[in-house]
Amino acid sequence: MTDGDLVELVRQAILSGLLVIAPVLLAGFVVALLTGLVQAATGIHEPLVGLAPRLVAMAAMLVLVMPWMVEQFVEMFRTAASP
């Protein structure tokens, strides 16, 4: 394996990792935005009110996309292991 192959493998691994975690982070961002708007509109500024729904949404999204995530990682490892 040459240096160029290793650099390409690391680049693909980083991009795959970002692609795989993006749905979970996006769900957390959307829920945080909505709870922030609700908190600003109601005047309730309790940290737990913003944290709990975000954690629940991220956990639910993680459960939903876990099969796809595993499939993506397996494909990445197969590509890395092939000669």
C-alpha cells in the first residue's frame, strides 16, 4: 500500500463517518431549533426542556438508521480490505 492509497483510504473513512452520522446530527439540530423557538416564545429557559427532546430525537433517529449505518461501515471495510 502506497502513501497515496493510505491517504485516500483515510479520506474515504472520514467522509463515510460524516455521512453516516449526519442524519442523527440533523435530527438533533432540527429538534434543538424547534425547542429553542418554543422556549423563546414561552419564556421558559430551563436547560432540561431543551436537552430531553433533543436526546430522545437523536436516540430515535439512531435506532431508525442503525441498519443503514452498519451497512455503510461494512461496505467501507470491504473496500479497504480488498486488494
